[in-house]
Amino acid sequence: MKRTLFLLPALLAAMAGFAQSEADILIRNARIADGTGNSWYYGEVSVKDGRILAVTRQPQNLRAAKTIDAGGRIVAPGFIDVHTHIEDDEFKVPTAESFLMDGVTTVITGNCGASNTDLGRYFQQLDSMTISINVASLIGHNDVRRVVMGSTNRIPTAEEQLKMENLVEKAMEDGAVGLSTGLIYVPGNYAQTNEVVGLAKAAAKHGGVYATHMRNEGDAVEAAIEEALTIGRQANIPVEISHFKIGGKQNWGRSTVTLALIEKARREGLEVTIDQYPYTASSTSLRTMLPDWALSGGHDSVVYRLTTPDIRKKIVSEMSGIYKKRRLKKLDYAVVAYFEADTTLNGKNISEINKLKGRKSNIRNEVETVLELVQQGSAGMVFHGMSEEDVKRIMQYPFNMFASDASIREFGVGVPHPRGYGTNARVLGKYVREEKVLGLEEAIRRMTSLPAQKFRLAQRGLLVPGYMADIVIFDPATVKDLSTFTHPHQYSTGFSHVMVNGQLTIENGKHNGTRKGQVVRLGR
């Protein structure tokens, strides 16, 4: 009897071990699109300890703590959004529903030259508070320049150049995936090409990429592309041209020329890729409507110029001339997304706001309206200025990725660009299913393995045993973007489950509160 009692705990322990799950999650009846671009196939995916355990065509016959019947829906790697601006919003909305409900499990922030300059500290903050998505970051040239030189319009001294390069190197050592520029924004627009080359070389030493919001995306787009390619060649660094587009009706159709420049550079041996949001409208600051020289020195300097009659007259004249050259009779293409000084203007275009001020509808008066808004603190804007034909042509380019160029949306705040809610669903619903601009598996490759390869995100972007279990399950027959320019605060539909690092986060179409995202450092 004593011997039996002595053996009982060991027997119970053995039975408990036998009953333990061989997998944490088993996904059955799946159409597996593994991220390679190859055809989907029926099979099963199992997950254990945050990683993919197995991907098979045949039933795995595993015991799992949780089993999901995909019911013939697509199971794919989690989507990677290569161009976002989540800084500050990750702490306001750490659950990041606007990304997850669009299938995104990993974002790359720090784009357009804007980033935290102490990425080591930033990554520690993310690690300590945790959010629901994975985050990688570029180091932004504009903020590096601002730390060293302020917002002045001049060439850096040799000492200042070295300080900037050292800041970039430190960020790369802390895990940045590369250097970003925003060469239409202050103070990046004051930098000459050789300044950027020096910083890009610092990023290249550590295997980073050069991601750029080019100097021009309209009338001078070809010269801007050539500058980006020159930086890539001289710094010996892979190039990513952000939100590739053709702005301004006078330029519609030139995507044939701009894509040819990219392809020529690739044939010559430069690793250059592009990304795109699938909309005919862009979104950025109202200040970008002003001449570069008028923005030097920060907000106080801008206000000084706008309140000095002779300088203001010069600004109005220059802006009016540009719009007349573009054959614009009014500025109704520019719509306020968020104006903190007067939120009643959110969703209204400049022409409508001009009328509210009691002015006649003409370019000069509407320019004055723009300047008044800038004086009050500027605004986030949506600019309608691209052609659907160019959007589709760019979309078909095989080395093009999809990106939202968005923050984490605060639900119900402002009238932001719908790309922050529906970029991937729009591609999969409108351009894959409805218009057949590209195939399903190819679209998934552009959202998964291509971004992971480009930005060196280790063990992500493919459904491969041992890789991190970032997984999306969606119905290709129903996936759809609901967010619109007039009613943007609507989540995409069709994504039933989203897993981040092996943890179910979107479950049956709803966020379950899980926050298991990780900081993703270059090559790690």
C-alpha cells in the first residue's frame, strides 16, 4: 500500500505530461498561401511557443490547446506594413486595431525622415509597455538633422555632418532597419545630396536600407528618383522609394516613365524597390503647400513671414503662380483631415473653407485661406491628385509593396485618410477579387515575404516551421475595406483571426485584448 502511494504522484505527473498539448494552436481546413507567391494549397498549420511548428498538406493528428477550423479560408503570414508613422499613437492606442483588423501584424515606423532619435530608449519603452503589433523602425534624417542643426536652411559643417552620421550609426547599433528621409519636409528639404549620402553610408555599414520620401512626386519626379538612385549607388545601400506615385493631373500617365527608371536601375545592379498605398489621394501636412524657403526656422519663423506684409505678398504670389500653371481654378482637391484649432473644419476642402470666410472663389483668396490655417497651427490634409490608371500600373510592378503611410488610428478622431484602416483589404477586395489587377498569391507575397526580405526582418514573412507565428486568416470572397474619405472610421471586414507571435489577438473578427507584439530589430 505504501509503495502504491509512493508511485501515485509519479504516475499522475506522467499522465499530465501525456495529456499536455503537442501544439498551442492548430489551424485546420486551411487554404495555405505561404507568402512565397506560389499557389495556395489545402493543409494545416500548427503553432507552439510563439513559432510555427509545422505546415503540412496532410492532417497533423496533433493534440492542441486550441483548434481553429479555417473553413477553406486563406491562411497567410501576417502582413508587414513597410511605411507607417505610429510615433506617439502606440502609447495612446496600444491595441492597434486599425492595423490588426486589416491583417497587419508588423509595422515599420520612422519613415519620411521622422523618427525617435534615441531608438534604444524608444525600443525599451515599447518592450516595457507592449502593444498588440510588432514594431521595427528606421532612423529619420529630418529629426537627426534637427537635433544637430535645428531647422536652419544651410549646409552642415564637417563637425555637424559627423555628429549626424554618429547618431545614425548609434541608431543602427540599437536595431534600426535603415535610414529614412523626407526631402519635402523641413529641415530635410534643405539637405544637399552629399549630406544624405554620408548618413546613408553610416546605415549601410550595418546592413540597413535607405527609404525615402523623395524631393518631388509631381512635376520634377524623374529628377527626384534619380537623386534617390544616386544616393543608393554612392552609399552602396538598398533603396526603398516610399509611396511611389504621380501627383498632379498634368503628370498623369508618367508612371510608365518612372517605373522604367526603377527597372533600369535594377538591371544595372541596384537593389531598389518601391511601396504604394492603393488610393488616388495622398495625405500630409498643409504646410507642404507653402514654398520651402517660407518654412525655414520653425513655426515662429513661419508666422513672422506670414505676418510681414511684403513677405506674405511674395508667398501668395508664388503659390498662386504655381496653381495657375497647373491650371487649377480652385483648391478643392485639398481636404482638411484634422485641424486642432477648429475641428468644425475637419472634412471640408479649402474652397469650402474659403467660402465660409466670405471670400470669392479664386486661387488668390484660397491661398490666403491656406496661409490663415497655417498661422493657426497648420493641419493634417488629404490631397486628391492621382489617376487610377497610374495607381493600377504601379500596383502591377512586381517589386512594389503595399503600405498605409498611416498612424494607429484613434477611432472617431478627425477625418483621416482611409488608408489607415483599409489598405490591405482594399488591395485584396477591390484590386485582386473585383478588378483582377493582380493575383491573390502575388498580392500576399508583396504584403509578407518581400517586405521581410527587404527590411531584413528575420524569421517573418513566410509560413515556415521555426518562423515566428504571425498569421492571418481571411475570406478572399468577402474581405473588403469599408473606410471612405467621408466616413473613414470603419474597420475592414473579412479577417476572422490574426495571430501575433503565436498569440491570437483578433479572434472571430474582434480584438481580444492581447498585447504580445515585439520590437523587431534589424536581422534579429
